[in-house]
Amino acid sequence: MSVTNIALAWAGSTGSSTKQGREYTATYRVETDTHLDQTKTIVDFFRDNARFNDLALPYLDSSYSFANDVDPVALCDSIAPKRAENSQQHWTVEFHYKTPDEEEEETGETESGEASNNPLDWRMTCDVSFVDYTRPVTKATYRGGFAHNFLEVGEQYAVVNSSFAVLDPPLERSAMQQLYRFGYYRNTYPGWVDQAFRAVNRNPFRIQIRDPNTVDERGQPDGEGAILDSTFLDFTCQISSVNGAIVRKNGLTLWRMSTEMLVDNEFGFRVDVLDQGVTAIGGDNYPDGMGGNFVEANWAAGTPAQRRIMDPNGMPITEPILLNGNGQPLKLGDPPVYVTWSIYPEVDFRILNDFIPVVLD
């Protein structure tokens, strides 16, 4: 599966010139050898190949060059493949170029406290805010109220009614996450973006921004020089965005970058799902729901190893009930079972040191 042909596409190309600078788009026609190839295949091909036959190929940070047009100051800042109408294997790929915004001249500081006019040497900046969000309540502390004594006051359970049916819709509660936003400059767009986006930390890690001019709580010089020093437990952090813009800063053409990292110390970024359903495992030696167990002779070839759970009247239940983690109804009074799932990619955040000030040692 790969790209089989690339050509210049005259339709769709645009350009503009304003007081803020110049912008262009350049469009290419791309053909793949299967309809299964999607946008990532095409973007990766332009990233990994400088030429296709006699045609020079652009990519992020490339200067504008299309047919007879050349503008070495305008740099590519986005790539947008779009499948052609009425075709499964033909695409148009639009490249956007712009002259960098001219930012105010500044002098920054390195982590050793030295002044520098080179933004690439500056330490990362950081600001922290809080984000409110709403989430379903999967478990809560029972405080009394049922006439029966199957639940113990003060213990956590799934939120159920007195017949142990899970509330549907579930209760909701407000929760809070911290949002860390790191700012920095890079001379090229950082790699590992696909590794970073939506990634959750699979192990504990530490971040640190140093400044020898910091003081301790008594107002005395802090010998450690760390203005930010935090350690995070596994599965509590997620890279929520990585943003970049090409700018002119102190006479240099650079990427002004920002990385946003959510921190959820209360719930983390794995999901605990309550074990419940309307079917039970019906394989060999499992209960048949009628006081006995299934045996191999009970099953016709190809029959799924499940059975519909019946109510006391012998009718199939229609509302989910709690299960015991082994595919069978939960006994009254037993604690509910939760199954942990990971729904985001989990990586070692130490490989993301391009995006966050992670301590590598």
C-alpha cells in the first residue's frame, strides 16, 4: 500500500499579499494503489520523500516553490489531503505557506540564568489553570436509606436502587483537572507528534523548569534553582494538544510551540467500567440458570457460549444486572466488580522531552 503517482494540480492554488505578509496554497494530485490508504499514508509519504520521479516534494517548513513560483521566506505550515469526489484512490493535497509573523524583539533567560537573544536557548515557560468537566458517577459511598441491610453504610458501591438495578441514566458529578501549558521555540517542527497526541503517561515522571534566581519560602536564594518541580503518578497525565506557528523572532525564523497537558489526580485517564449485562457465560461447566451446569452435549455446533439471564418467571431480562467478573449474576450483598480499560495510547513521557520539560535522569 503506497502512493503511486504525484503531479502538480493547477486548480485550487491561491495566493495573497497583505501588510501582515504573504500567503500561498499549492495543490498536488496524488494517487494511491488501494482505497485503504488514508491521509496518514499520504502525509507520511511527503514527509519521507524529497522527490517523486523528477518532482520535488514539499513538507512542513519547506519554502514555497510551485511551478515557476518561488518565495524562500514563505514556509509550509500545514498539509491537508482530501479524497477526490467519485474516486477511491485519487486525492488532492493542499499545502499552505505563509511568511512568518514578526514578533517583538526580546531577551530571554536560559535555565542557567544567563541572558540570551536566541529563543532556542530559552527555558520553557509554563502557566497552570483549572478545567471543570462533568463525568458519570460509577461508584459512590452508601449513606443509608434502603430497608434491607445488603449494603454497609460508609462503603463504596455502584449507584443502584433498592433492587440493585443500576441507575440509568447514571448520576453525574463535576470534576476538575489541572491544565499545564508549556511554551517554547524550536527551529523545526518537533518529531513524535503522533506519539504525543492524546498520550497518557504509562509510568511516573517528573517535570522541572530551573531558574537560579528563585527564592525559598523565607525569601532566601534557592540553591536548587527549580521554579517548577512536580512529579506525577502513572495514568494521571494526558497531552491534550501540541500547537505550533512559524514566526520571526529576534531575526530568526522559528516555530513558536505550545503543549497542553491535562492532569487528573482524582480519576486518572484509565476507565473503570462496571461489570453488568443481560447475558451470562454459558460454556461448559458454567451455570445454566436452572440449578445445573452446562455440559458439552447441551450445545449445538456454532452456538455462542452465552445464555440470556432469566427473571424468576422464566422470562429473559431486558435491563442489565450486576455481574460477578466471571460472567455470572452478582450475589446480593457482594461488592460490584469493575473492569479497568485503557482507551488512550500509553507511552513513557520521557520520549516527549521535545514537548514538556521532563527530567530524563
